[in-house]
Amino acid sequence: MDIDCNLVEDIWSIKLLWPEDPDFYIDPFIQHNLKKWHPKTTVSQIPFVFMVGSKYLEALNDNWSLYGWSTWLKSLQKHSFPKKITIIHLDDHDDLMSPKAYFHQGRLYDIFTKKLISIYEPQSIKSAILSGAIGIGEFILPLLCEFPSVEIRHLCQSTEPHTTIQRQII
């Protein structure tokens, strides 16, 4: 999101704004390529649009992945949750930035709306994405915070020799 800051008398007014300018995105052909994805999609809709099928969620921003995972977990019975989840992450960065959220009594909350964020409640994930609390690069950590065992296989192009990194959430 873009940030607009203005000093109003002695108080800063800070607004988070969704990007509307095609230049915000790297692709110089973004408007043309959006028409290929869906003819009526505009640049200003990129943060909000996704398509759901019976076994997939397709979105233009990767933070909607968390919403797809949440919907999948909600469809399972509690006793049938997998003991371990493996995420195959195809990207050139790890997406493990912290969302704009805080912990209170062991639960995760949206800093903007103060609402609970739970991987088991898809509406809470959708709300946090729409508020800006869970952005691009911040969508994996809420899953790691609430689910007992997640392994991430990060596949990306690299000039570095193969390495294995283990991290622990504290």
C-alpha cells in the first residue's frame, strides 16, 4: 500500500492507500495483461480480485494464498487436520515478513481494526487482507503462528549454492 502523510496543525494524518497507478507495478504492460486475465479488471482492483474454483484460488496478489489455505482448513473437520503441512513456495523472496498485527493472550489481531485474525476463520483473513494488515510478503507468518507443523520448500532461482535454513517462530 502507498502511504500518504500530511501534517494537520500539530498532528500527523496518515492514510494507507491502495495503488491505482499502473506505474506502481513492475510490468509495463500491466493494463494489457490484466485484460487477458479478466477483461473487466482494472489496476485499482488488483489488491482485491481473486477467482475461486472447487480446488483452487487464483489471485493477482499472493497474500490471498492465506485466504485460500484458511478456506481449505475451514472445510476440514477439526479431527482431520493434517499433522504437517508442506508449502511449495515458488518465488524469488521468502514472504516471511511480519503482518501488521499484534499478539494478545496468544491470539493474533489486526492493528488497524483490532479484530482477531485466525487461520481457521476465512472471513477474519479476508478482513485482514482488505484492511492492509496482511499484505504481499506477509501471508505465510499467520499460518506458522497458528498451525502446529509447517514445512516450507522455497524454490527460487539462485546464484548461491544450495543451503537449508531452519527458522523457529518465537
